[in-house]
Amino acid sequence: MPGRRLNDTERHLVAQWSNPAAYGGPRLTGIEIAGNRGLRGLRGIAVPFRYPLTAICGSNGAGKTTILSLAALAFHSPSQWFVHWGVGRGRSDIGDRTIYRFGDFFLTSTGEPALADVSVTWRYARPQGDDSLTAVKSAKRWVRYDRRPERPVDFLPLARILPAVEMARLAKLFREPPASLQVVPLNASYLAHLGNIMGRNYTSAEVLKQGDLMFARCESGSRYSSFNMGAGEAAIIGLLALLQRMPDEGLLVVEEIDAGLHPQAHARLAQVLLGICETKRLQIICSSHSEVFLDAIPRQARLLLNRSGGNVEVIEGPSTRFCLAKMIGVAQAEVVIFCEDTVAETFIRTALASEVMPRVRIVPIGDGATIVSQGVSHVRGGNPGRVLCVFDGDTQDADVGRWFNRHDPQGQWPFGHLTLPGNVSPERWIIQMLQLDDYADALSTQLACGRGEARTHIQQITALPDPHEAWRQLGLRTGRPEDECMRFAVRAAVDRNPGLDPLRDRVNALLG
């Protein structure tokens, strides 16, 4: 399942982030917003950052831009670091561009109530220990800016993807660029990143800068500039130039990081960013609406802001499908079942009767702790639909109890739960069932092959040390897609299997 199996870079980033000695300076580990009025509708929430790259998703108005703005305000930049201001954030005094202030992100116009009765807490991890800083809006100034920890930080707004030809200031300055411009060429490594993301070869690429204006130029077959390239290509050149320039252990905050790019580029961009986070120990916090981008990063890197009624819930490590369902606005069912992954989802869907399924929604959302967390959020948020948490068969009762007790130590759990049969993973249980004659015959029917051939397939996948590889191996042997083989095997093992009766009975009871 996308985001569940980590590659070497992703595993290293998990270890790196959890090791305080890997960083020499502070990292941002959380943002909390409190107060009766809140901030742009956000109140009583805590947003954690548990991975070097964090992609925040959610529907419009969920609060993504607010969290990104607060992330950029978490640090006081070193005096030698000049922040990027894009096309619309210039300041009259160029020497005053070393830090971000609240007024750069939070403004009110005539008729709007002034910001008041709100506090923001930033939480930091340092080599010597964790600490925090709280700003309370009760006067003109939120907080003394020099109290913030020192760290290079930059913010790239969505305005970066405006076509250069539509911006009069750029056209006036760069039509005939003066000699005083600062030229920042991409080195060989970052030029290779550009080619990887865009899917073509580049012989050169550079950014021309003057004041708060930035302009891209490159050569790929021919030489052309921002006036004659897509906004997405120009934005990526600017992003890579900034990442190349940013010192190690800096923080980069980016609105809609994949904006202007085609889907293939989304996946490549994600992998490039993870690699840069590893080599430079950077922290990147961004927003995204891209299914492809979210699929290309680990679950630890995903955060979903979900507005439910008047509140916003923060969901850690959601599946991409769950994020899309929330952003698209899928109708709520009478019973909502939270499970681990697509194998468990197919398992449950196959077990339930066809007349039941229109009344049930099955959501593969993550590991056991995430299942419990989302079940609690669903109930406490007043969302419609009764909740059933279904854990994989190898989940330990002690772990389930611990996850529930984090939310309610008194044991007053507001929804039901059960584990799938077998005391092993769903994949292992399915393979065990297929070794029995009745279910082996059912697999031969699903695959439209002879009984002997089906049993040979079953022997081969039984011998695999990792049962998660069974569907890929079955696909190689039959010439069918891996996900199709998984569905066929699940149907053969689960349909009419009495081991699923407790699940069927529980769902029927919830439906009444």
C-alpha cells in the first residue's frame, strides 16, 4: 500500500528525525492554537510534525495556509539569511528582510474583527531537550521576535506560479536584464534534480534575482526564460535554487508544493525532496491536494486537516484514499469501519453481504493506533455513522488496550472493535485458508484455471518468507495485475468462511 513500505531514504529519515543528536539546532515538532475565538476558525488543535517532510492536505478552508504561516513564524532567521518574498511580499527596506513577522501573514481589513483572544504555541526539539514558546494576542505585538529560536527559514507562496508574462514588474526589469542582477545557477546535482522532476534533459538552469523579484532561465534543447516556459517549470527552478542555497538544517515552508506540475512530476518531486531532506537535514512543511504526491511520501509525512461542523480535526498518517474522500466530500454511511489497509478493506468488503454494503463505508486509514485515534475523532466530532474499528489478526489485545487508554483511561470507549480471524496478518490467514481443499477450489474458480494449477500456485506463495509478497508472486505466475490477484485470493478465502461470522454479526447489530 502506498506509504506503508519505506525505501532506504525514507527509513533513514525516520531514524534521523527521532535522533536528537542528528541535528545541531532546533526543529519544529508541533503547533498548538488555543483561545475562545481561535485563529481563522482554528482553535483547540495541536498539529504535530513527526517527519522531516510534512504534507498538509484538506479541503478549502480547513486551515492549511494558517498552519503554514505559523510554521514560517516559528523561528528567527540568522542575520545573514535573507528570506524570499516572491512577487507580492516586498519590503521598502531591503535590510529588513531577514525575518518573518505576524503582519506578513495575518492582516485584517475594514469591517473584519481584529485578532484577539488567541494564543499560539510552537514546540521544538533541540539536542539538549524539548521546549516551547507561546505567543498571546492581547496587544499590538504578539511576541518579541528575537525570543524565537534561531534557524534559517523561508516561505514560498502560491504567487510563485503566476506566469511571468502577466507580471508587469518582472517584464519591466527582465526584458533587458541589467548587469547588477544576482545570478544563481543550479549546480550539477540540482540540475539533475530538475531533469528528473520535469522528465527531460537540461544543460543549464539559473535564477536571476533583484530585490524581491526572481526570474528563471534555462536551456533544454534551446535557451528560454520565464516568459516562455510554463509556470510550473519556472516554479520548480526557483524552488531548487532556494533548496540549493538554503543552509543545512533550515526550514522551508511551501504553499501547494506541486502546483503547476503534471502528475508524473508530482511523484518525482516527492522523491527529490525526501533525498534533499536526508542530505541537508532540512525540514520541509508544505500543502498539497495531489493524490500522486501524497502516494509518493510515507504516511508519517501526511497530515489531514478535516473540518467537521465548527471544528477542525488533525488526522496523522492517513491513507491517500481517506484524504481524497474527505476533500471530495463523500457521503457518510450508517456504519463506518476503520481498518489498516486495502487488504483488510477487501477482506471486510468480501465478508459482508451485498445488501449490507450500501449502508457501510470502509476506510483503510493506517496502523492500529491510527485506527483508534480516528475512531475517537469521528465520534467526538459528532460525525454521523456508528463506528467499528477492525484490527489485523496479529494485533495484540494489550496494544489495543493501550491505544484506547491514551484517549480514555477510564475505559469508556464510544465504539466497538474486533480483530480479524487467525491471530496472524490477513495475508498469512488467507494463505492458510487456501491450503484447505474447499478454498483452493474456490481460487481455481477465481483464476479460471485447473485445480492442480491452483494448488501449485498456492504452494509457491506458501513458501514465501514474506506473505505480503504473495499477490505480486501470484501475478507473476498468472500474468494478472497484483491487485487483481489479491482480490481473487481474498474472495476465495473469505466468501462464506465461518471465521468471518463475528464480523458479519457485529455489523448487522450496528445496522439494527
